[in-house]
Amino acid sequence: MTTPSYQNKSDGIQRQDFSTMPLGRNNFIIMAVAGIMIVLGFLLMLGGSSTPEQFNPDIFSTRRIVVGPAICFLGFVVMAIAVCLKPRKK
């Protein structure tokens, strides 16, 4: 009985060569940081709303209309860079 060429004869499990992986470890770390930045941006945009009976001036705060969207946008840019970044060769 012959074993297929893609299997290791000792344990029968196919191993993948990590040099052929399209993304490296650093790419995934940068993607995780970008994901955290995106979630943080959305959390900074959260807050109470105005009702017809009472106006809430906090809806126009700098944190909600400038800081939160800027951090979220930068997170999306960093995510795109992490995907496009070429992994280092050993």
C-alpha cells in the first residue's frame, strides 16, 4: 500500500509550509490593533440622545463628532495597511 505524496509517512498529517502563508504574524498583530482602534472609535461615539421634550447638547461634543470618527477612520486605514503589508522573509 502506498501513501500519497502530500502526507507525512510517520503520522499521516499534512503539514503546511509557513513560508507560503500570505500573511505573517506581524500582519495579524497589526490587524488586531486596527480592530481595537475601530471598536474604540465606535465606543467614543456612543452616548445619550436628545428627545423631543429635552435637548441634549452632548450630541455635539468634540469626542463624539471628531475624536471618535477620526480614531475609527485611522483604524480602517491601519487595517488596510496590515493586509497590504508584505510579510518578512526569514
